[in-house]
Amino acid sequence: MERKHLLLIDGMALLFRSFYATAPRWMINSRGVPTNAVYGVVKQIEAATNAFQPTHVVCCWDMGSTTFRTEWFPDYKANRGEPPQELIPQFEFRLNC
């Protein structure tokens, strides 16, 4: 029996990481929307699936809503500022995954 292997991805962390890794080199689509973070996410997921060859891949996204953590700890992630303007339109990517 073949063992199953799950690749679990923190999508939002990967999106931010990809954005900042490529920030000085904006990639912009034909509508003028930055796509460098999305491109980075796709390339990283492709590299991870090639390296680990999972049978299943799950990408989890932080949807930015209030959770039990903010109810229990009002200062949870309170020190974080707004995301860069060039990253905000790329959040739509997670809705189409």
C-alpha cells in the first residue's frame, strides 16, 4: 500500500514572503495589476511539489477576519501595519485557488 504524503502550505505567509523577495522587481499584468507575489507563490509551490512529491497539497489562507485569538488576546498581531498597496490586489489570488 502506497503511503500518502500531504504538503500543507501557509498561503498568506508564502504570499507575503514572495512579495518582499521580489518587491523591487514588480511584475505587472496587462491590466496594470502587480503579480510578483502570486508568481512567487506559484513557483514556490511548484518547487515544493517537485521536491517532496506529495500525494495531496493543501494551501490554507488567513482570510483576515476576527478569530478566537483576537477575542482572547486583543493585541494578537496588533503591531502589524497595513500591507503594501502593491500587494493588496494580489490577495484576490487566494479566492481563485
